[in-house]
Amino acid sequence: MRHPSPYRAAGTLFAAAVLPLALAACSSGTSGTSGTSGRPSAAPTKAAEDPDAGLLTGARLKKALAPASFFAAGFSVDPDGVRDSGATYTAPSASAVPKPDCSLLGGTSWISVTGVSGVSFAQNDYVSRTTSEDIAQEIDTFRGTTSAEVLKDLEKTAAACTTFTDAQTHSRVKVTGSAAPGLGDAAYTLTLSDSAWQNGTTLIAVRSGTDVVSVLSTDGHDNGAATAGKLAARIVTSLRAEHQRA
């Protein structure tokens, strides 16, 4: 069985470079006169649009994560891995990463390898008390079309990170990636394998509207693939229901 990653409880990582949000406000003004009254006609003002309108907060995203009943007997939540952004939004951030830090793929918040963070998130991590198998789930929410860009960046990461060194075993981890049809609006799967491990790891990222669901699984003897797929599908279904209730 794969040893737990040292990044397992690291939480969602925010990129170092923060892009400031600039909202352009239209100001009122005068232009000429209206008819014979001599009164200036004011240009209409337009209120700045809320960039977070319709997006779920971390408190709402948390409700869409799979409950304890989803996980097999022997799995329990790791308290250190339970996090969310609460009832407020944070400024989105991104950093230009010429080459991704491939070792981040070994942690539960592996989606941070893209260097992009959203405005809200929720995550937790379940670990088997007997086998140390690990199952992690996370939802990140982005403004505009950023969620689609995250999936594209993940494909680029797969091409750039064909291998990396495992921090615990110091062995080489092989990374393979492929599209995962049938999940959300788009999905991508990464499989991590290492001859020093008893089982590999499956990572799946799914885009559903402005949200990105990311899961990690080492459960089972198929590199964690079956559990990861079921978990991702479960979260997407719950997430869409949460949007309908919002």
C-alpha cells in the first residue's frame, strides 16, 4: 500500500502571486442639453456587477462533499484535512508557472499544481485505520471561465510531469493522464504508479460549471480508480443539487 503523502494534510495552497481584481465603474456625466429646457441630460449610471454572483461559498460547497456514509468501513475523516473558505469569498489568485511542481501531485490538494486558486473551496480527507489507504475530496469555485482553464492546465501538467520523486520512498513515480468522459462538463484523470508502492493512486478533476471537483484515491487494487470515479460522480451530483437550492 502506498504510504500517506507528506502533503496529505497540507490543505488548499494559494499561489504566491495575487492578481488584483479591478472593477471598472461607469460614472455619470452630462452631454449637451435636452430640448429647449436647457437642462443637461445625465448619462445613465451602471452598477458594477458582482463577480461572485451565483457562485457557492465554501460553506455551501462543504454540503456537496460526500458524507461519511459514502466511505467503506474502516475509513474515518482526518480532522487535520477538513477545511473550507466559510461564508465569504477570497480574491482569486494565479501564478505563472513555467514548470509545475510535480511533487504536488502526491498530496490531497494536488489540484494546486496548476498554480490557480478560486474564490471559495471545501475539502476533507478519509484514511483507513488499518491499511492507511487515502481518499480525499475537494471542490474549488472559480469566476468566469477559469474552471475550464484549470482543466486545460491540468492536461499540460500531465505532459510536463511524466515522472517525479516520491518524498517518502525516494523512488520515481510515473504519471499518465487521459480524458475521463461521462463526468461533469469535462474531466481529466491522472494515474500515479511506482514500483515501490503496493498500489497506485488515481486523481480525477471534474469541471461542473464554474466548479472543479478534485479527488484522490489509493483505495482498492486498481490504483484507486473505481473509488475515485464513484466519488467524483457523487460529488458532481450533489454539487448540482446544491446549486439548484442556492
